[in-house]
Amino acid sequence: MVSKQQVLRLVDLGHGYSEIGRLLGIPAGQAYLVATGIPADGGDTVTGRQRQRPGMLPSHSQRLVNPREMNPTHSDRVHEWVRTRAMRDRGPDASSR
């Protein structure tokens, strides 16, 4: 079981919560919760006093539980497949056209 002291020690060493999660084998949002006692999803109202807790991020803790989706706009593998498929659809004498 991961302890608050473990997580805060890694924070003090300059590690971010994503890295801390990887190092300790837990999700980044869980590492944040263990360190601060505050859920990273932003569902709770955080008081000024709670903002003073060690390990608190000034903002954007939600990204720890809802990382950005990756939507690549380019894939060499897909482009090659489309080229091959188009050539096949054109038929065997497509190069002579």
C-alpha cells in the first residue's frame, strides 16, 4: 500500500504525479489523492486552507484522472494501406493509364 509520505517524498524530489504513479504502480489521480486527501477530479470544493496542503497543485488536477485523448491526424501505415488499396482497385493495368 502506497503511503502519503512516499508520494510527498517523490513530490519533494521534483517528480510529477504522472511519474509518481508510474513509479509506485498506481494511477496519477490516486497518487494525488493519497498525497493531498483531495480527489483530483475536481468534484469537491477546495477551501483556502486545503490549498495549503503539501503536494497540492495550483490548478489542473483534473488532467490526472482524465488525461487528454490522443487523436492522431496522420498515420504512415494508414496512408500506405490506402495507396496499396487504391492501386489494387484500379486493376492490373493501372500503371499504363
